[in-house]
Amino acid sequence: MLIDPKQPQRVYAAGDGGVYRSDDAGENWHAAQQGLPDGGVAALALDPGQPQRLYAATLAGTIYASEDGAASWRAVAGLSDGAEG
């Protein structure tokens, strides 16, 4: 789980089901995985200087980036092990 340092009510969680986001400190969650492949996410990281920028590592070994608070994702070229997209 990650907490946005600039908006503490915004929380992200990742796991076998993908990435989820809450804008109310975890009371309600919604899927935030447009652009991510099916399968789980092994790790999630947030840029503390620009918390809208997140990185997700899939269980398949591909790194994805989001520039919009997990609304959409794209594979990061050159940082993937067997790129999926």
C-alpha cells in the first residue's frame, strides 16, 4: 500500500488483482489498472515529488508507469524482463 504524501486521503494498493485506488482513506476502492495486463502486481512505487507518477512491477516482470494517479498505465521501455506491451 502507498499513501500520497500530498493528498493523504489518496491510497493505492496492489496485489494479485492488480492496482486499486481510494480517494477517501480506504473507505471505498476502485480498480485503477487501465493499460495493465491481466495478472498481479508484485510491487508499487510512487514518486514523492510528483505523486501522480507511479510505477508498478507485474508478476511477469514488466514495469509500468502512470503519470495520472493510476488512471492509466503504459509499459516502460528498457525496464522490462520480457516486455508485455
